[in-house]
Amino acid sequence: MDRETLTQALEYADLTSYQADAYLTLLEMGVSPAIEIGRESSVPVSQVYEVLRDLESKGYVETIEREKLYIRPCDPDVSMTDLEARGELLHDAAEGIRERYRQPERVDARIGVTKRVETAVENAQILIDDADTVVEVAGTYEQLQQLLPTFQAARDRGVVVRAVAYVHDGQTPPENFDPTDALSELRVCSIPGPFLVVIDRHRTCFAPNTRSDEAYGVLVNDRILPFVFHWYYLTCLWNPYHRVYIDESEQFTYVTIEEFIRDCYRLYEDGYDLQVVVEGVDLGTELETTLEGTVTDISFLGDERQPTRLTLSDLGSHATVTLDTGEETVVVGGWGAVFEDVELRTASLVGLQTGETPPIE
């Protein structure tokens, strides 16, 4: 490090320019008479003794009484402690400022707004670590790649992770992008859209990827607003696009009652006994529950013509599934269930009474 930089550093440590110059001159000369330090440095000879006394009081030098007043530098391991502490303080302060910049501005206890898209992705990483049941995510391959280790940890906990990747102009995944053990299912969307994560029905991270005048992110901790983001995800990002990967062990596991009814209603109408495992919340006790039984009724307020293939728009209103568990009959509702017995989190089709499972489109 050059002398000018060292001088600036010492001045940051509250030395004056004369004190810094005198100290660096002493280091170069070694033990020297005070008067010689004045002659070799920029310190006026009339002020050199005062400058050196100030350095001694700060622990940088010590005096030796001989026929002349000699000065020698103190051990840097001791004298530089304050400078190092100041450096650590400045470093920590810089990191603290960066952290405050990344932190969302709280609109209220439920909503935060960030100044960077990257902050939304970083917060999603933290929130997914606490996911219990379902994660729905949409983003670029780069954003999904960044979150893959977090997805894998969630999958290890039994969380269903559904992802949409935005692709355009024949874009292909990065060579090291591997959804195995990290995603339950992956679809690709040909229209660029926002970064979006919906976690366990009450956490949402949102940020525009393109076509926005400015970068920002929105973080939501609420049980109502994520429902809106979920339906946007379901109808605009998920349902219209084709699947490119699925974990075969979960191909008949549904995270919404609407998708379960859409795929299974015709089987039920054709007389199949659907064996289903439902994980959800008992609305009477507000405790998590797992039910296994046979579907005895499927009800929805859709088109009375009952088309061959139901769509999500047919199921956008009230829809329920009734299960006979062998001990009781339980009515299962979807997200936001109020009048039913159980609010569904996941439903898995585990068998049909006729034996072989017909293909589900």
C-alpha cells in the first residue's frame, strides 16, 4: 500500500495530517531524534514535539530520554488495534446499510415493498424454508436455478413444489438445471411474466421481471391476498401450459380441489369408486388432519350441461368433495372453506375399485 493511502487510513483513525506524516516518517527511519523527524517530514520543526506527544498519548509512539529526545514506534499489534476496530465498524456499518436497503418497506404488518427484484427472490428463499405443504413458483430459469437447493430441502420435508419457467425464442434450461428431487412438476410459459411465489396459502413474493417502469417487489403475509395471486398463477401461468417434468410419485396428487374435480369428475360419473387421501385442516378444531376414504359425492356450481371435460372456470365458485372414511362422512372444501368440515391442502388419488387406474389427461 502506498504512503498516500496509508496517510488517508490514519486520518480515518482520527490522526491529523501532521501526525500521520510524522508517524509514517518514523516507521521509515526507525528510532530517531525528535528533531530529525521534524526535518524529514512535513511537520514544522516548531510543532514536532507537540505532534509527537499527541502520537504518544494515542499509543502510536513512545519517547526515550537520552542526550536528545528519541522517538520509537510502538508495537503495531497494539497501536493498530483501534484502527482495525474502526475498520471492522465501518465494514459492519456498510453491510448494515446494504441490509437496510434490501429490507422491505413495511406498508403495514401484512405487506412489504422492496426496491429490488432480487430482494423478493432472496425473501422467497427464506420463506420457502418454512413451507409445510405447497409452494407455487414462477420465474426465469435463472431465478429457479437460484432457488433449487431451497426447493430440494422443501421436497425432503414432503412439500409439493410446482414451478413455471418463462421461456422465449427457443430458450432451453441451463445445463446444470436439474428438477429431479427439487420439483414436483415443471411447466414452461412462453410469455414472460412476473416472479411469483405462493407459499402455504398465506405468504406471497411478487416482482415484475419485464415490462415495468421500475424494479420493485411485494411481500405479502396474509390469508386473503395470496388467494388472488394463486388464481392468477393457476389460470394464467399453470393451467394453459404444457408439462416438461413431473415426479411420477406425485402425478395424482392435487393441491387444489378444483384440479382434483376437473380430472376426476368423469371417473366418478362413470361409476368408479375413487379412493382418496386428503390432507387438510379440520375447520372445527383448526388442527391439521389426514383422511382416507371413498368419494361419495362431488358438487360444484358450474355449467349444468356438465361438459365432457371440466375447466377451472366451471369450478371457480363453490365446489366440494364428500368422503366416506368408513367411520364418518366428511365434506371437504377448497381454499377458504367455511361451511365444510375440512379445508383441503392436498388430495391424492390412491386407487380405484375397478383395479387399473385409467389415464388422467
